[in-house]
Amino acid sequence: MRLRIKSSVSGGQSRPCWRQVAQIIVLTIASALFLVTQIKEIKENDPKWNSVVGKMIEEDELVTVVISRFMQYQPNLLVLGKARLLLFETFCLPTMVHQTNQNFVWLIRTDPQLDDSILLPLQKTLEPYPNFFLVLDNNNTVESFIGYRAHNVDNMSILTGSKTLLRRHIEVSRERWMLEIAVDADDGLHETYIDRLKQWANTDIEKVTAMTNVNATKDKIEHIYCIGKHLLWLSGTASSKVGYDPNQKATTFNTPPGGIMRDEGGKMCYNLGVGYLLSPGLGQRLAIPHHEIHSTVGLCETVRDDLPSTKIASAKQNDETFETTMRCMSYWEPNWHQALRSRAVTSDGMGGFHKGWQEDANGANLRSIMTDAFHVSPEQVVESHAFFRERQIDIMKDNIQGQCSLFEPRGPTCKKEYPTQTLNKYLASLEKQEQELLQAQKR
């Protein structure tokens, strides 16, 4: 309907007065913006929205924080971003939503310039959860939550979550034991993982507190928990006949919905679910790559009796507190699948994504575990797998570009030489196969 304002001009006939129309439009937009702001403030102060604050902070002495990274320094690699978003929505997010213990905050840190086609869907999936925070931040020097103690929450670029809840977590983390959990954005945790890890951590706190030669409040103490047995999902590739089918012996992961197998783990501390129990007196978390933890830190079982300072020599260790910190590590018992790891051409490390893996003969049972214990939707797995089949070459091209980032603070150096070489080699192979197929079709 066209808005018309009466005028005395031309015998009182009505005609549009565009100045008044413009004023009405401006007032409408202003009112809408005010309403959005009010809704946001109401939501932030709503007792229902912030009821988790009391439960997390007052009832649970252990401050628990999960930290993930998503597309940092890769804001405009759109095909890679879409692929990683699919993996996040398929394998990571549902496992966090369905944790049986929700007494934690989850920080997902992403590039401040991330393209809206990736950022907005990511933001929308996280908005319903007051303890899930999408943070625009490329500063990886703040790797640990400890680093946020010097930050003003109101000055942080936070798109989702309750700032009241985050602010309170930062405050109490200065005086309480803290449990940090690292999870890659394409991996997931068993639905009971956080609850079990908190129980284990609280038991260790009680043990340390009971020791007469240790000040559990002031001494620098760090206990690292590494996963072992986990599920492994592989997207496969168009040319790799590496699947397992009792009836057809030569199927591929290219057949939906990819390949599933169990990984018994090993000595390496994977970056999915690795936990860091930090004492109140510790001002800095161990700052070394997760795959070097097992060769740098001693097992807790070997130092638990008197809990001495774990003095392990390491040429790469620049942490001044390393020699004065009581630090040790432990592995989970291998009697349950603690996590779910996805491997695809989006992966940074790329190790073995293209090799001849064979799906576990008990694959149907593992898929049931993935659905029941990790809450992964089979339909979403098929959708993600279809995207990887269709766009794998474009994904690899983006990933190659992302491996060598000019935006890195350390300069224009490749993150890793091996994955770039692997991607280039495999990309050339796929492109050659594609050309041969096109030529064959023309004959």
C-alpha cells in the first residue's frame, strides 16, 4: 500500500509528501534498531538466559573452558570455509550441545574479517547457547584462557553468548583451579567426556590438596590429560578404493557416507579433548605443540608420589616457569571411545587422509556409536560427504593457499612443508585423472 499524506494543494487532493515519508522511514528504522538493542539487553539480563551463571560459578568450583579455532588468517577462502563449516556443524557442534555436563564455556575464535557467507551461518548456529562464544580474534598469543584475564569483556568482539557469564568466568579463574580443553573445530567429544574429565580433575585436586609438601593454591601445578581410543571418520577421495564392504570387497570412501574406523590412539597427545588442569598459582599454560607433549612431559604415574618439579629437557621450551612447575600427563583408559576425529582434505596436517585406510569390519556398530554417543546426524554426514565429493579439488586449492598465509604475524612462511607438498602432489594427480576422463568422454 502506498503511503499518502493529505495536502491542501490542488483542491485538497492527497499526494505523497516524500519528506514526511522519509521521516517515517527513518523513525521506523531507528525504532527497530532500538528494539533489537533492548531485546539483546533483556536477553542478557534475563534470569532464564543467565541461570547457568549461578550453576557454573557458585555450584562448580572448577572453572571449565573449551577452546577452538576456526578459519583464522583464512577469511576469504570460501570453499574451504564452507567445507569446514559443514564439518563443524556435522561433527563438532552436536557433541558440545549434548554434553551431559554443561558447566563450561566454549570459545570459538575466528578471523575478524571472515566472509559473511561463512560467519553469519556460524553465528546463527551458536546464538541459542549462552555458554558458546564466537569471538573475532586472530591473536594466538592468547592461546590459553589465562590470557583473557587482562581483557575487558566489553571491549572484545563477541558475537554470541552471555557476556555476564564470560566475565564471571574470567574473574573467578584468578583464584580457582581451571580446566582447559582444546578441541579442533572439525572434531567432537563423547557426550560424557567433559563430565568424566571434570570428575577426574576434581579427584586430582583433592589428592594434591592433601599433600603436605604442596601448596595447592600458590604452587604452579599442571596436569595434562590426553585421549586415547577414539572414532575416526574419513571423507575419502574420488580415486581411493579403500573402503570395506563384506559383500563387495572393493568399495570406496567415496560412497556415502565416508569411512568410519576406530583409532586406538598412541603416545601422541591429540588436539581433540586434550585437557589442562591448572592451579590458581599458575600464570601460564604449557606452550608447546600438542604432538610434542608426550616427549616433553613425564607421566603422572611416575612422579605422583612426591610430585617433584618435572624437569624434562627440551630445546624448544621457552617457558620460564617450566622448571618451576609441577607438571605431568596422563592417558585415558582405552575402554571407551572418548572422541571423534574427522579427516578430510580440509585438515591442516593432512597426514594420511589419502592413504589406503580400511573401514573397520564392525563399521555399522561404530556408526551407531557415532549417532548415539556423539549425536551426529547420519543425514548431515551424507550431506557433508556429498559436498566433499563434488568440490574436493576446489577445497584442496583453497587449503594449499591457506597453508602459506601472508597474513601470519610471523611472516609469509608455510605453516608446514609436508602438507603443502602432499596437497600439491595429490591435486596434480586428481586434475590429471579429471582431464583423462574428459578426453575419454569426447572420443
